[in-house]
Amino acid sequence: MELNQPDTLKAIGDHAFYGCSGLVELDLPDTLTAIGDHAFGGCSGLVDLHLPATLTAIGDYVFGGCSGLVELNLPDTLTAIGDHAFYGCSRLVELYLPHTFTAIGGHPFGGCSGLGYCL
């Protein structure tokens, strides 16, 4: 079986890294356009997240429970965020939202108590 090299990776599938609490830093390749449902859900140790400028869609609960995230910059290419995409990212205090959204799921930042309110 041959795996895609990082420079050819277009999408990360559902539940790909679900529950990897030891994952601390994530630097996704510039070829990535989509991240599937629950792909990084429960990665509570994730502190440093770099989303590529090519990303257009984030699925449901993709980063749900990533309670270590403090800052999040969503790329200008992002047009869709799934339901509860960042649910429970309780330490998230800084967020940049681009003006390119065409679809935002229900409560994408629910439980993000550090933001002061829930969307």
C-alpha cells in the first residue's frame, strides 16, 4: 500500500487522528483543501495549529475537544465550516474569521468559553 506524500495530500478523512491527545503541533500541507468529520476531535494536547491557505472546507466536530488551542486563524479560502467544528475549545481566546464563508454549521464555536460567547 502506498500512502500520499504530504506534498500531494488533498484531504484528511473522517476520524483520521481522533483522540490523539499526544498531538501537540499540527502544520498541514499547502495542498490540503478539506478536513473530514471528527478528524482531530479529542486531540486535547493540540496547542499549535497552522491551517493552509488552500483549505476550503472543515467538517463536523473536526477540532471538537481540542482544549489546548488558544489562537486560531482561519484562512481566507475557507468557505464552509461544519457543525460544532471547534466545539469545546475552551482555551480559545483569539479568532480570525475570513469574509469568505458561504456555509457555517450549527454552533461551530459552542463551548469555547474563552471567546466570551458562543456562535
